[in-house]
Amino acid sequence: MGKAKKRAGSARRSRETSREQACIAADLPALESLHDVPKFEDMRADAVQAAAFEAWVADAARRDEQAASEMHLGVVVRLDRGFPLVACADQTLRAEHAVGFAKARSDEQVLLPAVGDRVVVRISAGHDMGVIEHVLPRHSSFERWRGKKRGERQVLAANIDVILIVQALGSVRDTLELVCDRIARSMVLALDCGVEPVIVLTKADRCDDAELERVVRAVRQLMGPQVRVLVTSSVAGQGVDEVRACVPAGSCAMILGESGAGKSTLLNALLGHEALETGDVRERDDAGRHTTVARVMVSLGHDAGVIADAPGLRSLPLVGHERGLAKMFPEIVEAARACRFNDCTHTHEPGCAVCEGVEEGAIERIRLDEFLSLAREMRVSAQSLDPDIHLG
């Protein structure tokens, strides 16, 4: 009797979930209302992904030839409330997730596709939606921590080549130290996932020449000579072509920045028309509502590539990103190997090779201060995790 009640309850919850999903799907934007959506040929699969697709279909054919004949290679170009929009060679369509995604829980299994993912999608005759059966291997993915103590990560975009780290200028709420810290933590995340970072300073028209020079000099000093720093103003049209050049045809960039940073305004300038909604932002402190509510990819056209946009992020916690920290500050990591004490804090100890590097001018003080701040945050974050969480 108990088992029968449990089965009945499970069936009822399943029906309720299906009805809820159907209501959500009915409210999604119509395909004909969407503009600048990338085409399949804008984001072709690489050799590894193509081979994985062929192998997956061949394996499926051994179980069900009819089902295998309905499998197509696609790219997730948009997520509206969790519902993917998938571009295939012959059509672009909405899709839902196969039942297997909900059942998978191991670390090796990709649970849900992100924008930019190459996927195996089943398109059956007579159905207006496809079914994503499998996510193909990613050559990169941008993830942020959102698991608090439990170890969960959220993939914001996959298979990206460049991250445009957007920071607004001229806000009275932002000190120079806060601006630099915000850029630095975004840099650590970008380098940790193996993607090239480009710093894009927006709203330059709000600064006078002296302020602009001071901020740019500090950011360049913090980032080092190997990182591109671009200054833009969508109002004046400044720097837009330089940003576009960072996203050549066949490549995919992700734009990263908090709400109010001018991401949507910059994207509209790159597209050459008002395609993305820009919200009301208080000019004085950049406070405003989030305007990007879906994760979308847009095609820049005109021999340029594709950009992935995501909702403005309120925070970028650093948990388990030691690799990215080491990539951002290689001279500090290298110098630390020569410190007299293995547990040197690089602040006051005798025989500290890092401090000696600062005194000799080989290491910039601004870079050491930021390194110590971010490393301290990561240590505290790691200590707050549940004991069974292992950061890899």
C-alpha cells in the first residue's frame, strides 16, 4: 500500500512538473521575434566534438537505428528560463532535456547544457521541439561558484575563446581599489578556464582626462603588459572597432561584468543597432535593475564572430581557483619558491624573495597586494567548505 501511494505521488509530481514546463515553454519568445541569433555555421564543432558526435550516434544505432537517424549535431545559442534554443545545420528550434539528464548525478556527467555547448539533439518528425540527448566535450567552460558549502559550480558559457571583462568607469561608488579588485578576480576566473582575457573599460565619457589616465595606468600596472586593456565609450563610439577585432569570424567571446557595467550597451554598439534591452541605471552610482534575463549568444556579423552574454553578476566568489591565481601572478609564484620559509606570507618574514622582488622593482607592489588579498580570500573560502568537498 505504501509503495502504491509513493508511485501515485511520484506520478502526480511528474504531471505537475510537465504542466509547469509546458506553461513556461508557452511563454518563451517566439523564434521569429529573435534577432542576431547565431547560425550553425557560425559555431562549427571542432574535430574532437565532431568525432564524439559520430561515435555517440554509432553507439545509439546499435540500440535503435530509427532513433539514431533522428540525431543531429547542434549548438545551444540561447537559454530562456532553462529552455535551450539549438541551432542545427538545417533549422533552429527549441529543445528540452532528455530524461537521462535529470537522473545523472556523478561528477563526470554534464547535467545540463550551457550556451555554446555542442550537443546531440534528437529531432523527430511531427514534433515542434527537439530533445537534447548528450553534451559533447567542451574545449573550455566559464564557471562560477554558487554552491556555498556544498561544492556546486554553474557553467555560464562553454566553448569560448575570449572573455571580455567589462568594467564601467566614472562611478562615484567605485574606488580605484574596488575597480582593480573586481577586474583581478574576473581575470583569475578567466585564466583558470584557459580562456584569453581582454579588459574593456566602458563609459569613458564620464571621466575627465586626468581621471581616465589614472585609472588606465593602474589597471595596466595590475594586469601586466601581456593583457589587452581597451577603453570604450558607446556614447562617443570610442573603442568599438578595437573590441570587435578581439572576436574574429569563427571565434566565440563571452562578455563578463556586473549589472550596470554597460554590457548590453556595448553589445548594441558592436551590433550597430538596438538589439538588447538596456535598463535604467542611476548615472551617479550605476545602480539599476538587471536587464539581461536570458543567457544569449548574438552574431556580430560583418566578418566577426559570436558573443555570449549573461545576466549581470552580483558576485564572483573565488573558490578553488589557485591555478588561475598562479597564471595571473606567475612572477610572484616563481619568486615564492626561493623564500626562506615554506609558509612565508610574503609580508614581513626575513628571507622573503617576494618582498625582495618588490624592493628591487621586479614585482609591482599593486600586483603583490592584489595577489595576497585574493589568496587570502581563497584560503578562507576553502576552510568554510564541508569536509567532504574536494577542490580539483
